[in-house]
Amino acid sequence: MSRICELTGKGRQVGHNVSHANNKTKRTFLPNLQNVTLISEALEKSVRLRVSTHGLRSVEHVGGLDNWLLKTSDEKLSLKARRLKRDIAKKSAVAA
């Protein structure tokens, strides 16, 4: 399983460990990923996603999973999230 957030696309970053003597060695910084169950109000079901804590805060700030998916570009989303976005868009088009 790749270490990429399914909602924000946040992945690993590369940097250095720097010692007291200023020696630099390569290291990776991994995102804080959590397995969460988010509720889609339009689809009336819960969805399990692997999301970074930053992404989870962003979803809460925007007002829920449905609003987040409709506002986010497809390039950042995983395949599972893109399918959810498509289903939510269909549901909202039928309701309107």
C-alpha cells in the first residue's frame, strides 16, 4: 500500500538528517496517514479512506466529504475518491 493520502495526494518527502558535525544523510518524511471512515451525506453511506491528518482537518473545515470532493481537482484524488466524486455529482445532478 502506497503512503499517499487518498484525498490530498500528499506523499513522502525527501530531506536530510543533519548531525551536530553538519554531516548530512538522506532520509524520508512520511505523511501521518490514518484509516478513517467518512460519511457521505449525498450517497447516505460511509466510506473507508486512508487520509493524512492534514487532509482530515481540511475536510472538516470545508464542511464534509461531499463538499471536499466536489471542490478538489481530479489530479490530487485517488481512483477510489474519483469514483466517489463522480457518484456524488450524479446524485446531486438528479436531485437538482
